[in-house]
Amino acid sequence: MTPLSQPVFQRILLKLSGEALVGDLEYGISPTVVQKVAVEVKEVREMGVEVAIVIGGGNIYRGVAASAAGMDRTAADQMGMLATVINSLALQDALEKIGIFTRVMSAIEIYQVAEPYIRRRAVRHLEKGRVVIFAGGTGNPFFTTDTAAALRAMEVRAQVILKATKVDGVYDTDPLLNKKARRFEKLSYMEVLERGLKIMDSPAISLCMDNHLPIIVFNLTKKGNIKRVVLGQKVGTIIRG
């Protein structure tokens, strides 16, 4: 076999934004996009890679925006946590329809629709080959799903965070607004913080830096990219110390 025929990671955490599930819709969940993500996750899982997922809720509700409009921040963030549960259940349904066993584990207790998050149980699910979807953020207001992704990745000992976006990596300016924007192949955690690059929020970057957890930012909309990243191909931007 060639060197790139085997995965370079055995356990990954995939971070999806809620907005990534919108597709061509104005808001909500695009069944087509969810199905495409499920198929790509299945390809990786069938290679023997253990997959954990954290999904945001911005396609349904964004707590920070509601807080800015006058709502209590704690209440707004709790509503955002519920939105992540909705997205997680949608992805679970899409995965199970194509034969992938999953578990949704929520940081907020909703026994009828999701298991409570227990770290040891989550690790056991991963070891048994189930895709684990972490819902409800950290379970606390004032923390984003980026921070939840970093926290869960470290708790289950994932080897990398795969940050899925709509562009093919990290740029010095917004590539959708500036055609001359320069893409970085590699960045250090400190460079991300010092430049104020909006990859993940600063607590999430700091957690990854303190625990030497690499982040790979890549384009989710390009078919096969999750598999390429897992195989160690040069895709997107890698952030490490």
C-alpha cells in the first residue's frame, strides 16, 4: 500500500458549524447537505477511524446575537444549546439511514432524545465503532461550541480537531471579499491569537495550545475532503505549536 492509503489519525473530532448545514436555504437544515456530510463521515468510519462530532446551532439560533438584541445572555445561550441538539439529531438520523451506528450525548439532560454526556461512556462508544455526536455545547452559558469541541476532543483523547468551513483554509483576510487574500498552509496557535484570526474563539485556541492539540481548517463543501485530511494529504491549514 502507498503511504497515503492508511489513516494518519485513529480518533478525530469533527467540528461543524450550524451554518454549514443550511446549504442554499436561508436558515434551518438542508437535508441534502446533512446527507452529504453523513456519507463523508461514513467513508472515514469505514477506514477504521473513530469519529466524534460537535455541531453548532447558528443555523437555528445564535445566543450572542439575541443577547445583543436585549435578551438575557444565559437564556439566549441555553436556547442555542437546544439548537445544537436539533442539529445533532438530524445528523444522527442521516448517519443511521446509511448504516452507521451513532450516539447523541448531550451536556444538558434530555433523556428522551439523547444520552447524558459521560466521558467514559463516550470513549466506550468510540471504541465500539459508533459515531458520537456531542450536543448541548459545554452545558454552560458564555461558552461557544468551539470551546465545547476543544474540551470534548481533549476529554476523549482525539488526536486532532477538524474544523469544517466554507473556504479552503485560513486566510489573512476574508477570501470571499478580497480576491488577493493569502492562504496560510501552517500557523502556530500564537499567530492565530496575535493576528486575531477568526478560526475558533480564543478560549478554544488556548485550550488546544495548552494541550498540544492540532487543528486542521478545511473546506467541507469539497467532496472527499474529510477523507483526504484523515489520510494526511495537504488540505487546508494546520494549526499547531
